[in-house]
Amino acid sequence: MDENSELKSQLIALNEGRAALYRTLAHLYFTEVSEAQVEYMANQDFAGMSGGDPLIKEGFEDIRRYLRKRDTGTRQELAVDYAHTFLAAGNYESFAATPYESVFTSQTGLLMQDARDEVYKMYCTEHVQPSETLHTPEDHVTFEFEFVATLLERTNDALRADEVEEALRYARTAQEFNEKHQLNWIDDLCDAVMDCAQTRFYRGLSKVTRGWVHLEATVMADEVAVLETSRGTIRVRLDCAGAPVHAANFCELASAGFYDGLKFHRYVPGFVIQGGCPNTRDMSPEDVARGGMGPDGRPGTGGPGYRIHEEFSSNPNNSHEDGALAMARSADPNSAGSQFYFCLGAQPFLDDGYTVFGQTIEGKDVIAQLRVGDVIEGIEIENAAE
């Protein structure tokens, strides 16, 4: 399997897991659990489902501990708690966790407010509609979770069909929905559940939900590459949506330490400063600056041992602006590997032939000082949402 196919397979598997959890959460918020579902969840191993998030882990542990003590009355106890928490049955003294975005985002705290109209519009745009027989406003948390799951599944369908632009569109829509219609109210909903729920099961569900929605924000956010050079620090926001293969490739190489100690080997005033060639690893900065030959070959001719497919034809953000980070290549459009360059000023004539996968957000003054022989001391990858 080549590099691109492996990355695509990993992304599809990730999306499948994300969609499955969204649908599980959606069901748990829409109706009380059945006896069969209690047994099913009681036999689930939640240990590997936290995604490394401590709050999700804590929530699943609460659910596990509650179900471990299940008996013939467990389902009834959960049904009563569901009705009390989400339907306000018998709840006269506290604010119920009515799971509609409008309730938590409108000044009136009522159903069918602006949030419902906004999510309904997004559903219509994507030709997604909750069943009319349910007679439930469209901004119920269940429908919102189901909508994101559908977008993730459609992203995978597009990836399998090699329809990259369509996959990117679905991914961006999911990210927009997370920002506008999940992060804006999910904490308030989960706080209300913690206040109202009487069982450890639903309190655990609220922890999983809160942790998951915030974890999703980091998954869908672009990452930031922090380049430490002999001239100073450069921070670049990577375009993980517009150029996912290039961004992922750069992150993988950086995380593996591939770039550590390499030197910039090409400088054209007012055009680009280029680095990332492994042939410079065992050369001194002075030798690179003199244009010497390294033990592994001439600077500018090396790579990671594989090539990746171009994305300039599918990337809607492929703009060589000042400070843009892009991949160098040979005459073959699909020959990029590890070498990259920073634009020293706008270079729009490169847009149709080279893939841009990031934009400098700090350190343009450092880029302006870089010259042949300067050292890439290391590259760390951070998430922009952190």
C-alpha cells in the first residue's frame, strides 16, 4: 500500500469510529435504554474508547461502574431518570436538561428559536431531514449528533470514490457545525444533566458528551507547526482540510524527527527559501552555504524515499501568499516528498503547479532572515485549538 492509500485508510477508519460514537450518543439522548441495551453496554469494554481524553475516560468508567451493579430494576431506574432529567417528569424544583439547542441559546429558553432555524437550514443544504413522524424540533441534540455522523460517513464515501473535493466539503461542514451548533451549548447541557440526573449512568453520559464534543473540536481543527531554526521560531497553521495528505505527511515526518538538523539549501531573494532535503543532514552549515556535495548526494535532490500526490488542483486554499508554506517537487507534479519552501512575498504564478499546505502566523521576520546553511533545529506539531 502506498503512502497516500495508507493515509486515506487511516482517515476512513478514524471517521468510522467517530460516526459510531456520535450515533451511540444520539440514541442515548433520544429515548430511554432497553433491557437488551443495558446488557449490551454492560458487556462492552470502554477502556479504548476515550481517545486519550481524561473526561471521556471518567465518564465511561462511571457508566461501567453503574452497569456492573445492574439487576432486574436497573432498566426501570434508568427510564425514570431519563424522564426526570430530559423530559422534566416530576422535576419541579430545578431546571431540566431539555436537550434542544434553542433552550440553551435563546434568551427565552424556549423551543423552536433561532438555533432550530439555523440547523434546519444546514440539514436542508445537505439534503438531510429527521423523520417527520417524530414530531421533534430539529435542534434536538440527537439530530445534531446524527447529522455530524452522516457528514462523516459521506466524507468516507467520497474518499473511497477518490472525490477529494467533495470529501473536503463534508469535512469542513462538520467542522463548521461543531463550532456553531455544538461547542456553543454542549457545556450548558452537560451542566444541566449533572444537576438533574440521579444515576451515575447519565452523569457519566454527560461527561462523555462534554469531553467528546471538545475532543472533536481538536480533531477537526488545523494543526500548527512550530519550526525552531538557527534564526528563530516560525509558527505555521497547517491546512489539514485543504491539503490533508501534504499536511499529514509533514506532521508525520516532523514527529519522527526527520527534519531535525537539516539545513536550508536554496534561497532566491524575493522568491523562496527552501529546506527539507535529507542530503544536508551530515553537512556543516558552511558546506551547504558553499554549495558543496554531501555524503548522501547534492542538496536539493534528496527525499524521504516515497512521493505523494499533488493537491494543488483540489485545494481551494492553494494561494502562494507571503509566508505560505508549500511543497517543492521535480518536474513530475506527483513527486513531492519532504522538501518545502516559504514564499518571500506573494508568488501567485505557482498556485496552479505547487501545493500550499500552510500559512505562517508568527515569524515572518525570521523567514526573511533565513539563508542557505541555516539550520532546522526541530519541528513540533501543536493543535490550533489547544
